Amino acid sequence: MKLFSGFSLAGKDIGIDLGTANILVTLKGKGIVLKEPAVVAINRRTEQIVATGIEAKEMLGRTPEQIVAVRPMKDGVIANFTATQLMLKNIVQKVRRKYSIGRPRIVVGVPSGITEVEERAVEESVSQAGAREVFLIEEPMAAAIGAMLDVSEPSGSIIVDIGGGTTEVAVISLGGIVVSHSLRIAGDELDSDIINYLKREKNVAVGETTAEQLKMQIGCAMPLMTEEYVEIKGRDLTEGLPKTIRITSEDMEMAMKESIGRIVEVIKQTLEKTPPELLADIMAKGIVLAGGGALIKNLDKLISNETGMPVYVAEDPLDCVVKGTGHVLENIENLRTALVTQRKRKF
């Protein structure tokens, strides 16, 4: 049975991972062609883009009054429609110019918990960025495809995609999601946990960038074999002056403990709702982790201890969703059931 009459994705079509923290773009036949922070700096007076990506991220908290640097995605969905639209338009046009693309078909990874209103917002933003047709795929499905799981076979696989705004847990079989949970606790929440922990326990204020660096460098879900530490600069909350302080991996474990505990709990809840036949498959195959959160040290061990199942970190976990959109572009007929409600909208 054909999904779309006369549907072909020949040509230079685009796959997008529209993440809360980063935006990644893959081009059919080329692979990943763009990877940058999902941040845009806009001139309030002219409503023109000043910068996107790394340059815009460096402006966060440092801009003069007439320029605002924002992260237009929050919790995996569009929080600032205008900024998202401008960012997408800028990025898609940049790729179209560089690779001489007309009006491409675009596949976008979206959270599994997205509402119809949010779906529509994503579709309209991407359409106005220059797409001829827009297709949505749920992020956990895209991540599973990108992690090279055989999602079309009649046996169960489970993917845990810990991104910037959401943690997506999904059991997949026969090209569809059987059970899923979308939790709005992920990388951003862990950064906030670190900021709050340092205020509470160390009496030091740090920014989001420092918190993220701490998470990536020494963040852990269980004690490390050898404790690690880094020295950071922050503001002493009592004196209001700059202060250098040593932060350990144990501090990071304590800071993130509650949120990581909730991520583990949602994995357990998903397994509890999984049909027994698929659960047996998952027991044999194990749990696959994707997204930036998969890189937190010992998270795989903690999940394995809590579930009693083997846990594996996908190769290049940060790229799984965008790679998945690329595989869909290459194999649309075999992966047609992966698209959200198998629906197409033309603009």
C-alpha cells in the first residue's frame, strides 16, 4: 500500500532536528551539513537577525537594549514563534544557497508529546522558511532510526532520547511507536539543577554556560571510580564579588540526582506498560540511549541497575535524530509508517 500517491523525495531534500539546545540539518546525499546552537539574536527595532548559532549563543545575557538573544525553543516545542521562524528561515536559506537547492521537501523531528497546535506551529515555521512540503517524525522514532535500530521488524526495541528540553522514551515495533512517554526534564533542567545546587550548597552564582560545561566535563549519575573536579569562577552571593571554587563530580551527582531519578522513573513506567512479548525482545536487545544526556557519565550503569536490563549508548548520540530524518529521506517507502499520523501538508 502506498502512503502518498506519486510521492518521491528525489533531489536535495532536507532533514532537521529542531532541538531545544541545538539545531542540526542533514542534506540528502551529503549527510549532516549544519550543527549549531538553537539561539538567535534579533534587533528589536528592525526585527532583523543579527546572529544565529554560536555567535548568538555568546551574546546571551550580554546584549545591549536594542538586541535580544533568545532560545526560541523551550521544552522541545516552539516558545517564540517569531524567533523560530526567523532562525529557521535563516538556516534553511543558508543551506539552500550553499548547496543550490530550490524549494525542498523537509522532514522535521518533533517531540512525541507535541500537541496539534504545536505541530501546526512547526509546520508553518518550516514552510515559511522555504519548504515545498513538510513532514513530521517523532523524535524518538527518528533517534531509533538514526541509532540504526531496525524499527520495521516485528520485535520490540526501546530508545531513550535525552535532549535539551525533553526526554523521549519509546518502545517501537513494526515501524510504529507502541508505548511512549515525553518528559519535560532533560539537559536544560539538569543545567538549572546545577545552578540551584551551587547557589544553595556553595553560595555561588553561575550562568547557564558554566553549568552546562560542568555537566559535560564532570557530570555523573553514579560515583566515578576516581572523583574528578574542575575550578570555576562565579559570584559570591554574600559579598557580590567574583570567586573561584572547586566543584567535584560528587557535587554534580548530588545536583542532578532528583531529575535523573525522574528520567529513570519514566523509563520504568514505559517498560511497565510494554506488552510482555515486546518486553522479552527488549530484555534481549537492551535499552539504547541517545541525545546529549546519554553522555552523562555512568547514566547507562544507573539505568541498567534500576531496570535489570543491558543499556547501550548509541554511536554519536547527539546526531541520532537528524541522522534518522536523513534515513527517512533515503528510504521513504520502507519508513512511511514512521511519519506523524502518516500525514502530508502542502503549502
